[in-house]
Amino acid sequence: MRIESGLKLGFKDVMIRPKRSTLKSRSQVSLERTFKFLHNSYEWTGIPIMAANMDTVGTFEMAKALASKQLFTAIHKHYTIEQWSSFIASIPPSYIPHIAVSTGTSEKDNEKLRLIFSIHPQLKFICIDVANGYSQHFVDFVKNARAQFPDKVIIAGNVVTGEMVEELILSGADIVKVGIGPGSVCTTRVKTGVGYPQLSAIIECADAAHGLGGHIISDGGCATPGDVAKAFGAGADFVMLGGMLSGHHESGGELIERNGEKFKQFYGMSSATAMEKHVGGVAEYRASEGKTVEIPLKGHVADTLQDILGGIRSTCTYVGAPRLKELSKRTTFICVSEQENRVYS
Ligand code: 5GP
């Protein structure tokens, strides 16, 4: 046993210090970014915020709403080939760069992935997602995917430490997804004791990835637009959202009506609800590592997006960053023991 004693930080432990700025208005701030990826010549331009590949969030409806505003969706892996085909037929080509096909790491997952890309070769992004990105089987799957799909952008995760980010990038990932345990419907930290405070994970993993020419996604733990701004400030290239995009008309999950009020179901992908839906129950050797909750219906996601993007533009004006790209360079975090005033919450 060993103890690492340096304190690791989450979003709730810091605030961003304001700085003198010449920006007159948040309308002067551009949230667009252009990225070139390590393992191919593809260049991507858009607003680097993503819907999570959960079946309650990363839906085709969400993808349409987000792509229309240049945001990104990692489409969940449970759609059929036929559903993919009718979706692709229903969207303009300009939406294609804003979606990823998600996959697990089984033989069957790989076959489905090959089939989707053979029918829709214009799709560009693969999101290889497992709860625990530390297994050799996962690394081998990433290597294999790189060999099979040399011209695709590969997202792989999740991990939380620099050495594993490096291993994944050297194995063929262009973008590494970072986050173990911070998610709003995640119970991994409770069930296993394993995790890493998200802000420190971003800072350390971004440093490792950028050193090799790779990128990272901060995945999980953002509960407010301020958290999204902190994730970018810490060095995340992309920020992935689950809970903040759940509960909308465009989200998945059952719509529930009770006493005249409407709710949408939202659950973790390792929750008992998800396992019952997709694999016929929780296997005997494992515990569920996700919650199931009901979210009061939030309306259309476009309004939430405006709130999030408006918040980040405002962060940029507070620190004098005319473009999102400059936010991290201009960020000084201060460690705090308070956040918002909750008198009227
Ligand atoms: P949120 O934005 O809701 O805080 O976090 C979303 C992220 O939580 C997802 O992208 C995924 O990485 C993670 N997640 C989703 N479902 C589960 C689950 O059932 N268990 C765990 N441990 N993490 C989950």
C-alpha cells in the first residue's frame, strides 16, 4: 500500500479568478475551435461540447439539435443498423462531422461498427467507450480499431491518469475521454472506492495528451455552465455532458406523467435499468454502478444550450479570452471552500 498525499481537486474546490480584459461584450467571444488530430489529416471545426453516449442523452434527436448549433453528439451504441440508415438519410451532410458512432469492445460490437462504417463511410468519429479503460483488452481493441479504420478519428476512454492517456494515444487514439466516477448518475466511487477528482484529472491528462499531440474530453461531473467553463479552463479540449442534457424532449428515457407533472427517466449506463433494458438484467458477478432518476421535463435542449454557451462566453469575458482556445491560458484557479449562495435555492 502507498499513499499519494497531494490534494486532488474537483470543480467544487475552485473558482476562476477574474482578470483585466479589453472585451466589451460576451458577443465578441467565439466558442468555435478547430482541431487537427494526431493519427489522420482530418480537421474539425465546431463548438467542442458533446452529448454523452448514454441512451438517455446521445440520441439521434439530440444529435440533430446539437449539430444544428455546431455541437457534437456521441450517439449511443444501441441503435440498429436500420435506425442508423434512416437517421443518416434524414440529416444534411453538414451534421456528419458532429456525430460519433459509439462502441464497446466485444467481437459483436466490432462487427456492428464495421457494418455501420461500410454503409456510411462518410461518418468520421468512433467513440470506444468502456467504464474501465485500464484493461489490456481495451488497449488491444483501440490498436485494432486504428488498424481497421486508419482515416477515422478515434475517441477512447475512460481513464484519469497521464500514463494511461499516453498509452491510449500511442495505441491509436486521437482523443482520450477522461473521467472515472464524477458522473451525475454514477455510483462507481460508492461501489468500488475508485475515482479521481475531475478537475485534477483534466489538468494531468490534458498535459499528458497535449505533450504527444493528442486531445482530451472531460467526461462527467459538470452540473452547471460554470463547471463546463472550469473544465475548459483546466485544459479540456472537449467537454462531454450527460445530466445537463438529460430530461429534454430530445433526450431518451421514458416520459412519465404524474399528477399533471411530466418527468423523463435518466439512468447510468451501468445502472440496473440500463442492464435490464440492454442485456436482460444485472449479471450475478457484478453490482450496478449507476443510478436511475426522474428529471422534471426541461423543455427543448436549445434553451439549455443557450444557457450553457452564454455562461462560457461570460467566463471568457471575465478573464479576457476572446476565443475559447485562450480560456485555459488565461485561467487562474483559486482554491475555495465556498461556491454559490444557496439562501434561496
Ligand atoms: P454527467 O455529465 O451526467 O455528470 O456524467 C456523464 C458521464 O457519466 C457519462 O458520459 C459516462 O462517462 C458516465 N456514466 C454514465 N452512466 C454511468 C454509470 O452507470 N456508471 C458510471 N460509473 N458512470 C456512468
